[in-house]
Amino acid sequence: MVRKYSGVWVAGEDQLTDIAFGYAAESYIDFGVPMMFVPMFIWSAFIGVAIASILRVFRHRDIAVAVSTVIAWLSLYLFERSWAKTIGLTGTMLIYAGGLSFVLDMLWFEKFRNVYVKDLSEASDSMAETPLRLPAGSK
């Protein structure tokens, strides 16, 4: 297919060489010009939902931002990769990097739970003692 679509004579199966198109070229070959963007839209929507879920579920913002940045960046930056490798890498990273980070997030929260509860109760007590002050000129 590389020879057919690029017009360049490259090594093939007889030389035990595999040259892959990126996912953009694969989508163009499979679906044509208008429909080639549908898989890309679906993929980007999936990554967006996955990252939003990580940011919502994790309790420590630093861990959530770090793991979501790594997963999103490594899943979306390389358009020369085939769909199979892109989906495989993202799934693997969501399971292993996301799963390990989630376990660490939960362990860290459990270890320091009393510190968080104490800080929250002190913050709510200080807020209750502070009178509400409205800006000048408002009723």
C-alpha cells in the first residue's frame, strides 16, 4: 500500500520490512476525504472523556494532572503511528499508568486522611466565624 499511495518504491514483505502509514493516512485510505475525520473525532472525544474522568476521580490534583498529561500527550502527539498502535498504547497507559496512579492516590489519601479532615474542619470553623462582608454600595 505504501508503494501504491506514495508512489515511492520501498522495501516490502519480501525484504521482511513493514512500513506503516499514520492513522491519518489509514483513515484516508479506509474512508475517503469527508469520512476520514470521523474516527479522529471519536478518538479525541474518547481521550477527552478519559482525561476528564481521571481529573474527576483522583483526589490529589497533582497526581491527576501529571498522569492525565502523560497519557494525553503520548496518546495524541504522534500522528505517524497506526491506529492499532495508538489505541494499544493508550489502553495500556490508561490501565497501567492510570491504575497505578489511582492506587497510589487512594493509599496517599488513606495515609493522610486525618490531616485532610482536620484541615477541612479548621477551614470551615474559620469561615463560620468570619462575618460576610458585602462590597460597598450593594444591598
